[in-house]
Amino acid sequence: MKNVKKGQSVIVYDRYRFALPLRGIVVALSTANDGVQVQLTESNNPKYPVGCDNVWVSRRQLRKFCENA
């Protein structure tokens, strides 16, 4: 996902930390690389509970979340 903006709802695909894709909101964008900080709105890993905002992933691990789709 190339055009990531703060406050955007996304789906996070990270098979090593989460068993299923999770929803979250973009909190910050890295200036050094393609990293994106995401605050989780759902979780299936006790190390990363709902509301956790210390999850950094690559832009390639994100998809746009559309509620109307």
C-alpha cells in the first residue's frame, strides 16, 4: 500500500505476530524507511492487546480497510 496516511483504517497482515489479519489505525509514518506505526482495534495476541500502538510494520503488510465493501 503506497499511499498511507495518518488516521487511515487498515488491515495488518503479519503472520509471525498475529494468526489472522487484524484491523488497525495508522498512527505514525517513519521518515527513515517504509515503516508504519499502527494502533490495533482488534487483536489475537496477548502481547499486542487492543489499543496497543507499538506495532510497527512495513507498508507492504497493509491493505486499506473499507467498511462499505
